[in-house]
Amino acid sequence: MEDKKKDIFNCGKELFSSKGFKKTNVSDITKVVGIGVGTFYNYFPSKEALFLEIFLEENVKLKKSIMEAIDLNDAPLELLKKLISLNINGMNSNPILKEWYNKDVFGKLEQQYREENGVNKVDFLYGSFVELFQQWQTEGKIRNDIDIELIMAFFTAIINMDTHKEEIGLQYFPQILEYMAEFVMNGLTNSPE
């Protein structure tokens, strides 16, 4: 039974990567795997649920590769800039993760995630960095009078800017992203007056 689920998962990953989320349907997956459409639903409640599981696995792999590529002893601002750059490059180079930029698709995925994990919980993207920010607070590298969830919201807001670069203006986007990271980190590293 687990082998069949793995086959569906791997086939879905391959088809979503090559055709995209919208152009892949359950019957495409079941034909390749050699099962009936009804059998698919014994393993996954929907195409969105399968894609979300694949997306989350790819996201974990990206976050792991980012953590292996950085030096946690770097200054917070330089480290944050590197984290942002590696994250954006990783998302853009992975066809599964790139669906993040498709607002229709990601809206469905976010809704699916909320239904499965609770309405207020959408921390699947950047939760792996909480420990880093907590360590910085402990070491006095960033302010400890700001709740860690609010700090993570700042980081998430910076990352989410990438999905709005057209509205911001492509000609300004790289500089705005860099300045926003600098402004946020300057605010987090300077004690309140």
C-alpha cells in the first residue's frame, strides 16, 4: 500500500514539474501509475493535497540546502540577505516551488494547508528559521523585546515581496528588497530608544 502511495507521489511530482499544477489532473497521474481514479482518492483526498505534500517536501529540501550553504556566524544583515537570495533562487529554479508565484494555485494550496493545520497556522514556509532568530535573540544580536512570531512575520513579509515585484516595479525591485532587508535588520539590531 505504501508503495502505491509512493508511486502516486513520485508520478505527481514528475507531472507537476513538467506540466505544472493546472495542466496536471488526477487521471494523468493514475494512467501513468496504472491505477483507477478512485484508487487515487484512497491515498490523497485531492490533487491539491498531493501537490501540497510534494510542495512541502521540496520546501524542506530547499530550506535544508539553504541552511547548509550559510554561515550562521555571519552578521545578521549579511546572513539575512544571503537567506533571501538563496530562497528566491531556489524557488525560481524548482518547478514545484515556482508555483508559489502562481497566485491562483498558491491560494488553493494555502486554503488546503489552513484546512488541514488550522486557520491561523501558515508557518510551513519559514518555520525552519525560527531557531536562528531565537539564537540571535539569546546572543544579543537582535532585539529580544520583540516576539519571535513578529520577527518571523517581518522575514515572511520580505520574502513575500517577491510575489509582488510586478506591482512594486521590476526596475526597483532588487534594490527595494535589499533595502527592506537592511531596514528590518537595522530595526531588529538596534535597541529601542
